[in-house]
Amino acid sequence: MPIIRFDPFFRPRWLRPFLSWDEEEEENWPELTMTEGLDVYEEEDRVIVKAAVPGIPSDKVEVTFEDGVLRIRAKVEEKEEEKKKRKVVYRMDRVASFDYTTTLPRPVDEKSIEAKVENGVVVISAKIAEEAKPKKIPVKVAGK
């Protein structure tokens, strides 16, 4: 008997009556989002965030920063007129979306946040806030 990898979203039709699985429930599920492909790291005096958004142009990427939370959203859908320009051999609606949410490891200067898309990767860079940078404290000799 072959080993089959478990897929929590796979529900064979013959098993549905036993699982109390409802077709309406399936339609009301939230859209699945990407959970991998996000890198957050520090480089000198900056925090860098990289998020994979393959196949999505930069004008379809939205980056927001509010209350210390960084959110990257990207979504693209193939329009009907784009489909009409091509000779259709096989048709499947193309929708790609990504939704990343993360907190940054240290407070950053909100005015210094920059975002750009390079080769299918959103790169966000922000300077670490002055109050979050380490400070050197002079040590005094006791008794003098």
C-alpha cells in the first residue's frame, strides 16, 4: 500500500457525508494566503524585510505600516480583455495574491521606510529609530 501525504484540505466526495462537510461552508472559507517567503533581518542601522510576490507588478503591491505592524498585500487577476487577445488552448482563471503581516524586531523611523519590487521580491528598508539603537554608557571608577 503506498504512503499518501496528509492534506487537510482534501475531502473526497465519497467521504463528505461522514464528515458533516457542507458545500456552503467550503464557499465561505477565507481566501488562503501565503505564509512562507518572508525574511526579516537587520543590516547595520536598518531593518530589511523581503517578501516574495512572484508574477505581480509593482503597481499591484500595497505596503502599510501602522502601530509597529508591517503589512504587504499583492493581488493580480487576469482581465477578460487579456484573455481575448490570446488563442485559448487551455483556460484557467489566473489569480495570484499574497498577504504578509509581521512586526519588526525594533522600532523604526516611519519617515525612512522605503519599498521597491525587484525580480518578484518586495524589499522594504527602514532606519532603526534613534531611541532603539544601543547606547554606550561610560563606566566610572568608584571612590574617586
